[in-house]
Amino acid sequence: MSTPQPQNIVLIGFMGVGKTTIGKLLAKKLGFHFTDTDAQIVTQAGCPIPEIFTKEGEEGFRQRETTVLNALTTKQHSIIATGGGIITREENIPILKKLGYVVWLTASENEIYDRVTANSDRPLMQTKDPRQTIRDLLTLRDPLYSSACHLCVDTTGFHSEDIAYGVRESALVYFSGLASPPAPES
Ligand code: S3P
């Protein structure tokens, strides 16, 4: 018999869409644990993300990200917020799906721009033309997010509380389906 899928919610999506904020609200609403792959990487590396990129390059960061993701497969009743580039490694996508209900959060290009240019903690955004960088990365990544998710939620113009409420409702329906017995044979 195959192992039942754990009841976790995995949040994926571009930088600045609110994965951490919404994830923490969801954890509170559901009484689940909250985990953030970026925070785990920083703890394990002992230095902030920009320093990891400087010392180890993006490839080093991605390797750490896959290691952290693989270590989450024992989680149950957790909200897992992920870094925006987690879907760029093909091997991560089946791991994300195995972890639980995968929700892709999106936002308008303008909202993303405002949020990611508000500080300098995102190495991939330190370019001459961040708006064009956002467009280029979205073009590359949107099909990957789409292939990895069970649900897509556009957060543009909504309060985080309302988004968390909607995701919670949808996840509970999904989880109840996991628990249902197999359909009788006809
Ligand atoms: C990245 C997103 C960041 C972080 C790193 C790389 C990306 O996380 O993992 O800077 O490639 O999109 P957030 O999505 O939480 O900003």
C-alpha cells in the first residue's frame, strides 16, 4: 500500500507575493507548524542569503534548497513556505507535490516590483533593471509553478487574512478527499 500524502500546505510563488506572511496566518488558523525553506537554509549555512550567493553562487544556494526540501518529507500538519526559485530545479517538483497541497500564490507585476525593491535582501533582484528582471523570470517560471501546483491564487488587491481564509477552506476540502475510503467497485 502507498504511504498516504501528509496534510501539509506548501506555498510556492515568485518573490514578494507574500508566502511567508500568508503562511504564518494559515499556520495560526489551522494550528499547524510553520516552516520556511529560506529560513532553514540561513540557519544551516550560518549566514544570510546574499552571502550564500556571494560565496557559493546560485548553484550552491539551489543545492542547499534541495537538501532542505528533502528533509521536510517527514513533516505533518505544517505550512511550508518556499523560496521563489524552488521550482527551477526539476527534481524539486515531485518532492513539493509529495509534501502536500501545493498552492501557487501570484501577484501583479507592479505589486511584486514594489515589494522586492523595498529592500536589498534578494540577490537576483540586484540588477540595473529590476522590472525587466521580474518579467524575464516570470516568463521562465510561471509554467513551472503551474506544473507544480494543485491550486493557484491571485493575491492582487486582497488582504492576506482573506487569502489565508480561502486557502484554508480549499485545503480542508482537499485533505478530506485524501481521507475518504476508496470508491466501491461496480
Ligand atoms: C529566490 C527567492 C528568495 C530566496 C532567494 C532566491 C528566487 O525567496 O530563496 O533570494 O530565486 O526567486 P523569496 O521568494 O521568499 O523572496
